[in-house]
Amino acid sequence: MTSATITLSEFQQPSRLTLLFRYLRRNISLVVGLFIILGLVAFTVIGFLTLDTKDAYPLSAKARQPPSLEYPFGTDFFGRDLYAAMVVGMWQTALIGVLAGAIGTFIGVVLGFTSAYFGGLIDGGIKGVCQVLTPIPVFLIQVVIAGSLDKRSVTIYTMALIVVLLSWMGPTLVIRSQVLSMKERQFVSVAKLSGLGDGGIIFGEMLPNLLPFIAAAFVGQVFSAVFASFYLAVVGLGPLREPLLGNTIWAAQTQGAFFNGWWWWPLAPAVAMVLILSSLALINMGLDELANPRVRRTE
């Protein structure tokens, strides 16, 4: 009895929580990326709870003050508390990234499934449009569109829409290739033979298996959207009154912050942008291991 009990305990399957911790211990890039993101979220949440967001806008503090106990990140030429500006700006930058990423990923999933599953002229049309639009330099198109708008009408949501205009082709092609491979597998054939309709096969059988790919595509889209909003703001094409991270750096450039000795002005938003993009890149690498069987490791 004792030996049998020991044998059964040795072959007992680890719990899901144990497997999760083992996977996270192995996937260092995902852990580090999530840790940085959680730290940035905590910074933003604490800031909103302890600060007056009006201090992120001009004429709310003494101008050109270096970092101190009163102003931890200093103030800029326009009299903005850069600590408050960082809190609001990080939230606005994240909002643009999540909105544009979600919309682009949703469009990509819908078009990718429609193209690959139904095939024919639909597949040819969607694939053709993606192949035509993909080589177009997205940056130039975004600059032309943003530059043609009235600066007073540019908002956070306008920037999200500008960013998402040409960001759905990548997810569409990725999801299309995965669906083309998956619809030839045995479980899809069994579902068809059992009388399950197209909707049931797509939402009940195929979509759950593609969630890791969709998550990775979403993180990639958020990365691209955050970067696009950053460089559009840096060249002065964002909502100029808002304390976006890119806007803060653009304002520091226009006022010659480094030449005038105001080194703290562009430093904080630059560090924040590096942390945001690095964390998203690390998370994307970690999700790629989860979604891609070629690089996935097992216990």
C-alpha cells in the first residue's frame, strides 16, 4: 500500500498554479515586461490619487524649477509640474496605444478569419489589399494625415484613429495564415462532420486555440501605436495642449531645454517612453514563446 501510494504521488499532475509559476520562472522576458508595466501602472494610479491633474497644464506652478521636494521632476518653461504631466501623459499615451491596438487587432481578427475560412474571391480581395498597403511607409501617411488636420481639432482619440488607419494589415495576415493552417486539422474536420455550423467552428473550435496569437498581435499593435503617437507628438503633430510624453519632449526641443540648462525637462518623458516600449517588447517576446510551438519549451 505504501509503495503504491508513493508511486501515485510521484506521477500526480502538478496544479495549474504550479505550472504557471514554472512557466513564468522560465519565461524571464514576460516576467520582466509585466513587472515594468505593473510599476508604471502603479505610478500612474498613485499619481492620480495624490495629485491635482490641473498641475499638468500651463501656469499651474513656478516655471523652470529644477527637481526638488516640492516638484520631484521639476517644472517646465510653461509652468507645468512635470510630475503631474508625467502621470497624465503616461495615461494618455497608454490610452492611445490600447485603443488603437484593440481596434487594429479586432479588424485584423475579423478580416483574417473571413479571408482564410471562406476563401475564394473574399480571400483574394482581402489578401490583395493587405499586400498593396503593407509596403506603404506608414510614418509618411500618418504625418500627412496629422499635418492636414487643424491643430485645435486634434485630440487623444483623433491620434488613436490616425494610428489605426494602416495598422490592421499585420494582424490580418498573421491571423489569416494561422486560420489557413488550423482549418485543415483533424478537429475542424470532425466538427464539420458532426454538423457544427461555421459560427460554432470559428467561435467554439478555432478562436480559443488562436488566443495566444491574438494576444501577441494585440501587444504588438499597442507597441506600434504607442511608438506612432510618440513620434507624431515629437514632430509637433499631436494635441499640443495635452501633456503627452511626446509633446513634452517636443516642447523641450522648441525651447532649447538642454542649451538653457533645463536638463530635467525632457529627461523624465524620455525615460518613461523607453520603459513603456521596452516592457511591451519584452511581453511580446514572452507571448511569442507561448504562441509559437517552434520556440516553446516544455518542462
